[in-house]
Amino acid sequence: MTKNINVTLKVWRQKGPHVKGGFETYPATDISTDMSFLEMIDCVNEQLTLDGKEPIAFDHDCREGICGMCGAVINGRCHGQEKGTTLCQLHMRHFSNGDTIVIEPWRATAFPMVKDLVVDRSAFDQIILAGGYISVNTGGAPDANSIPIAQEIAELAMDAAACIGCGACVAACPNASAMLFTSAKISQLALLPQGKPEATSRALAMVNKMDELCFGNCSNERECEAECPKEISISNIARLNREFVKAGLVSVVK
Amino acid sequence: MNGLTNPMGTSVGKKLMMAVTGLGFCCFLTIHLAGNLTLYGGKDFFNSYVEHLHSLGPLVTLAELGLLFFALIHVLTGMLLFYQNYNARPARYSVNKRAGGRTLGSATMPYTGVILLLFVIFHLMNFHFVDKTNTTTFQLMSNAFASPVYIFIYTFAVIIAAIHVSHGLWSAFQTLGANHPKYTPFLRGLSIVFSVVIGIGLGFIPVYVSLLR
Ligand code: SF4
Ligand code: FES
């Protein structure tokens, strides 16, 4: 049932990368519980604009949980407290009248601050560039289903491919490690025949790139898996570890 | 792929080193516990176990050197990881909430680790680097655990060790790539059971020895 609630926001405001940021408090009044979290921020921003103040900067695009642009830490939880949900799909019905909601950006050295709740996640693109692809020759499209793939394997690859690159895993990890993201990308390719030829160099290159970008080291805290909006499993991290051992210790690649 | 980067220097390589050495320590703890349980067979039984162990001579020295080597790797890598992980997020969140992944063990690994390092040094000074010509190991223990301070230190350290391995054991398997819906729940359970067994098995020894007096 729709009702309207009033909440108080404590939002991290920061004008730019190298200036000091801090929390600002804003009332969010008359918020329909049918609104998404981002729509609620839209309302607050409208009011801020009317008052002649700078609206809160935040990332978003599809607003339907598939693009991976949105994300913030809500009361200490990435994308809010609901399981398997992006911030754009979190609804105000999960909050009560009178709540105080603390909103912070992802925090990691590898994700430098841009403004307010916006951080620069291009480090993820660099990890992909390092090896998160397969090389194919151009030409006529190959016949569909010409390479048989077991249903179970296809399912696992699809589960890993569900990662939308939102960065919540890094934000949730006490070590700011990018292992869940990287392992999902390595897994989706390593599981399938098309990804096998480059599996070795991919595992080494992506792990090295991840380290170079100043992400932390995974210590199996499992917070990433718990916060991932696509519920990517840490069994992918174990697969990355296996791929890495194969590539780094027993492969012919130097 | 360029041959410049040494796989063991990467984050995953360091994790592997922590896992392998950590599993080594879990084996050591098991043997140490099994040996120390001879205490419950009485003073002579325990002293004869110690004698038998020492009669292995060079094998014991070899094992000691192996453990020292493992300890160096585990401690130095652990410290490097702690430093790097801190640098990966120097700016903290103002609200911290667990999503259900973190446990007491996993959240305190570096701290319990440092306490264990200090304890191991203390423990070796008590029982290893001492003159044992005119005394038995049992006598040494009995003297040490006459003091409530020693009992407290030892019991506390064993609890810390139990917390450390409660995360360490299953985590090592995950790091080595062993994760499967069939046995991962079992491994997680095993970690807890192992930590409780170590905690109770070793933790009661100081109390028991002091009661024997
Ligand atoms: S693994 Fe999950 S949390 Fe991490 S980037 Fe992908 S979708 Fe987001
Ligand atoms: S805005 Fe696209 S996933 Fe949230």
C-alpha cells in the first residue's frame, strides 16, 4: 500500500577529488514508499536546486538493475540492506517514517573520488582491458551450437556473466579487493571453450593488473558475495585461484 | 605474457603462501595437541613421550627448521598484506555493518596473528630455549603453571589461536581453489570443530597441570 514518509538523509558531500568532504543533513519529506531510492534522491535534489544549492551528484543510468552504474553505501550496507538488489531497485518501502539514512560513496584507493557519491570505477575497465575478452577472427559467423557445451557449465558461465561491474564487492570488502569482480570475469570466459585458449595469459594479466591498480588482497571475508546485487558466488574466486595456479605455476606461458 | 612478474608476488600468490604455510601450522597444531594429550596419562607417560620425541634427533631439528621457515613466510607475508590492505582503503566508512560474510575470526586475523607471534616467542623461551639438564619438561610445566599469570597467558593465547584457525582452515582450502557445494559447508564446519578441539584440548592443559601439583 502506498503511503508517504519523511526521512532524514545524512549524505557525503565532496566538491571534488582533492577537497575535504563531509556529511550534510537534508530532510526528504513526503516521499512515496513506491519510489526507488534514486527517485527519492531526485526529489531531494529538486528541492536543493529550488533552494539555490548544489544537487547531490550520484551515478545512475538504466535504473532497472542491469547497467551497474548506480551504487552507494546506505547505512553501512552496499546498495542498501536488501539482498541481491542494486540501489536503483531498492524501494522506499523498506524504510520507515522518521528514519535517518546515512549515504556514503564507495571507498577504495582504486576508486578515486569524483564528486559527492560519484567515484571513478574505470579501474574495472582496465582489468577487463588486461584480458577480459576473447580474440576471434572476423569472417562468417560460426554456426550456432557448433561447439557443444554442457548445460551445467553454461549455467555457471551465465551466473558469472551476471556481474554488472557495479563495484559493490570492492566497496564491501574490508580489504577493498576486486577479487569477486575479477573472478567473475575470469570465470565466465574460462568455463567456456571459446575462452580456453587465452585462459592462461588472461589469469596472469588480469590478476597483475588488479594488483597494480592498488586493490587490496582477498582474505576470504565473504562480504562481497553477501553484498553483490547479482549474488556472484565466491566459488568464482576459488576458480580464479585455480586458474592462477595453473597459469602461474604449471603452464608453459612464461 | 611477459615473464617479468613473479606469480608468487601477486595478491593471489601471497594468498597461496599464507594458505600453504597456514595449513602447515594446522598440521603442527594437531600433532602438538596429540603429543600434549599424553599429559592426561600422567607425569611419566608425558615425560616418556618427550624423550621419544627428542630421540628422533635430526628429524626434530628438520621439523623445527621447517616450521621456522614457514613462520617467516607466514608472518612477513601477513604483515605485507596488512599494510597493503590498509592502503587499499585508508578512508573508512562512517557506518560499518556486516552483510553476513565476516566472522569474529576473519575480522581479527592480523591482530590474532600478531598476538600469536608474541606468544610463540614467549612459549619457546619458556620451554625450548631453557637448560633442561637437571629437570624434566613436566617439571618445567609444573613450575610455570604454578603462577596464575602464566595460566592466564597460556589459556588466553590458546583461545586466540582457536579464533585464528576458525577462519584460517577453511580459508586456506578456498585459497587453494577447493570450493564445491559438496564439501565447502563441511570445510567451514570442520574449521569451527577444529578450533574448538584445539581451544579445549590445549586450553585445559595449564589448568590441569596446576591442579596436579
Ligand atoms: S561481482 Fe557483484 S558486486 Fe562486484 S561488480 Fe560484479 S555485480 Fe557488482
Ligand atoms: S542504474 Fe543501472 S543498475 Fe542501477
